[in-house]
Amino acid sequence: MTFPVNSSKIENTAELDGIAKGSTVEIVGYASPEGNADANVVLSQQRADAVAAYLKARGVNVVRTNAKGADSNHANRIAIVTIK
């Protein structure tokens, strides 16, 4: 799922709403490469945490969240949810 610039606000839940209650997931948050690297790591964690909170409230088992900051493979404002 994607996020607005400099934000961890979830605006579209369609992708998350398709995850079944009781599923076990791992979430990794990313930030775009622009801006301060330290701030991007914080923002990445906030994005992962926002997705985790949303899913937990829906009954999904979140096993781990992780902040990655920006890297060459994910130069975007995203959180990746992996269903285990």
C-alpha cells in the first residue's frame, strides 16, 4: 500500500481489508529516498506501525513490524504486508 508524502496516514484500506481475520502477517515500512535519512527511518516505522494497528484492530495476527527507510529496491512510500 502507498502513503502520502511525509505521512503515515492510511488513506485507502482496500488492500488491507482483503486480509482475512486470523491471518498472520509481517509488515515492512519504507520511505522515499528524498529528505533526511534519520527522519525517513522514523517515518518508515510509523508507516509499519500504522498498518499493524489497523490490522490488529481487524483481528489479524501481526507477528513483526520493521522499518527499512529507503533503499534502491523500494524507492517509494509504501508498506509491504506479507501473509505467513
